[in-house]
Amino acid sequence: MEGSFTKLLILGTFLIIVDVIPKTGSTYYIQEYILVTNTKLTWTDAQSFCRTKYTDLATISSEHDYNVVKLMIKNWTEAFWIGLYDDVDSWRWSLQIQIPNFRSVVQDYRHWQANQPDNAEQREYCASMMGDGFWRDDICWLEKPHICYRDGEGDQYVLIVENKNWYNARNYCRHHHTDLAIVRTSDENQILKSRLQDNQNVTEAWIGLHRDSWKWSNGSSFLFRPWQEHQINNQNNSRPCVTMRNGGWNNWACSSTFNFLCQKITVSETTPAPGTEPATVQPGG
């Protein structure tokens, strides 16, 4: 961005690069990336460290951010944690997003098949119900029948036999009824199971449960992801945390230990001086 500048500092056990980005008017974002090189932690411990000492584990959301970090690590060859992770526990109902205060939502009722959800294709973010009443995760773009929910009706569930992907099924249900089916209790699950078993031509149908995929430690989600070749591989949700090495991204078990990249963001109303050096701390200090 025009008017931005960066400065690379090498301070003992840290590599620090300062990126100053002009925003509206006289407001500037001072974005510091701090690579901690003398300590290796798990992803969760690295996140805690960065949140305590700085702002968070690093978010790299654009080509600009990526190039800034690459400048910092041009002579560093080891992998290090960044803030990206696969949010495998973020399952929620579509209806909760459309109507956040929807009554009687029991968020923790689940009826998964054995060994589900497994994210077997590394992109299974939507849930369907099988004819036996159990659920599994699957690729949202696959087309299947679906079950709609209609609030305020005596018969609240409608089986739609037309095949649609999860997103189009949700749109259909929201347009014609209330939303994709929400299942709050075992009794409601039994009703949906009966709908499927009453139609011998339908063995599986979308329900309204889905989850976030890759997101950053600060809660944001961006499409910029320069994965290394043959990545990603998070089958069975076994490798949901991300490292960077030599410019490429790879995913690992979060219990692995690596160096880590923190980020500190401050806002200034005056033009920062390029020579200003950020404060540093020792890990654990």
C-alpha cells in the first residue's frame, strides 16, 4: 500500500519486522511480527504466550502480509506456528445464525455415527442424517435430499427429496419454510429418522448442522492460504494447526512443538518514525 514501510530487526532470540500501514485520515496501523526463535511450544501454548505478551499468534491475510513475513524469515529455515487452524469443534445450527436467540436451542445435542465426524476428505464441513438416524460429516457441495424445519407448525419437519448441495438446501428451506432442520433432542431426532424411513428412495439427507473451516486465532477468516504442495491433510481432524516454513504452509498436530510467530497491532494517530524500535520480551519472562 502506498505510504507503508517496513523495518527488519534482529534482536538475539527474536526476529521482528515492523510494518506501518496508513488507514483513513491520519490513522496508522503499526503491525509487528515477532518470530520467537529460542523457544518451541505447542500451538495452544504459543497462542497463550502471544496473547499475553503481544496481541495474538500471527494472522497472514494477504499477499502484502505474506511478503512482509517472507522478508523477515529469508535466512530462517525452520518451521514455526502461525495463527491458522481448522476449527473442528465449531459445529452449530444454521438456524442459530439466522435467529441467534432462537428459543429452546440445545447446542450440545449430537447423534454422530461411530468415528464421526472424521473430516475424511479434509473439507467435510456439513452434516447429514442417515436412514438409521445417525449423523456424519460430508462435503457441503455434494447434492442430497434435505429436511426443512418450519417453526410454529404442528408438523415441524419436511423432507425434500430433490437433491441440492447444503447451501442451496439451506436457501430453499429459508425461502419456503424457516431453515434447514435443527435437532435439539433425541425425540426430535427420532422424528427425522422416521421421515427418512418413510421414503424408501431416500437414505440420507442434509440437516442444518455445519462448522467453520480454517480460521485465524483472532477469529477472522481469509481465503489467502499459500499451502505447500500436497497440503492440506487433516483427515480424522488429526492435524488442525498450521506452520510456515520457507514461505509454504503445512498443517500439523497441535501438540507438536515449533518456534512461533506472534503479532502485535497498535493504532497511531501520528505518523510513526521508521527508526522506532518495538519493545521485546523474553519467553516466559
